[in-house]
Amino acid sequence: MGQFDTPRATAPRLVYREARAQDGADQAEVFHHAVMQGAMSHYTLAAREAWAAVLPREASAWVARHALYTTLVAACDGRCLAFLELDPAAGHVESLYVWPSLARRGIGSALLGHAERLVRERGAERLSIDASLVMADGLERSGWRRVREEWVERGGERLPRRRLEKPLAPQPA
């Protein structure tokens, strides 16, 4: 579990690394606040409450997910501020959440860059994500291609999202 080389610094003392068990509590809070506050302008309160209820606000639930996904975090002073869950074999980003006050500062983009590298190293030609409306437009502007619009049901609420893909350039020889 090492620190990743980052081409540019996005914030003072920001470190990109694989998740550790002690990140679970922070991940729970990042998820909750990103959904409840960060998605406020794109989803109704009922939709956000249903979305947030999908995963418990407990560290153990998030630590258990480390066994399912390669989890990358952006940490500052040892605290997780953002995270990305990746299924490298499928070339799919399962989730990406950033603390709301730190959104749109390149932290999520840096995590995606690390995910792209990991997937490319496995020989994949593309990376996919089911993006919320919060980030879909920004991803499309940065080279992701819309595959389809879809709806996901969470607690009786229908939430729109977009399946996006990004072709990956071959790894340099």
C-alpha cells in the first residue's frame, strides 16, 4: 500500500494512496456528506435520503468493501477526504466521492487518473463509471463518452445517472 506519484499537487499535504482500515469512518462521512450536501442541486431531498441510506454510516461497512474493490483515497493529515472504489478486472469505477467543500478542485480527477493507470496496467482498453448528475457533465467535458442514460432505484426513489466510458491510451513502452 504505497503512495502514488501525482503529476501535480492539488492541495497542501494531499496524499493519494490505497485505503486502510482506519479510513472506513472517514469514508462513511465523505459518502454521507457528498450525497446529502454535494448532490443538493441535482437531486431532491427524498432522492438524496434514499441514496444515503443505501450504505450504513458505519466504518465497518466501508472497510468490508475494501475486500470487494480496490479503494483509493485522497488523504490530508491522515484523514480521508475523497475516495474511489474500483473493480480493476471489470475496468469499472464503482464509486467516487469527494468531501463537498473540496469538490471541483481536481481531487476526484486525480483519483480517476490513478484508477485509469491501474486498469491500463491490466491491459484494459476502457474505463467505465455510472456517474451521478453531479459529475456526469464534467466527465463528458474531460473526454468521457456517454453510453446511455439510466435510472437506478434507491429506497423507492428513482435517481437518474449516466453510464460513461473513457477509452484508455495504451501504456507507453
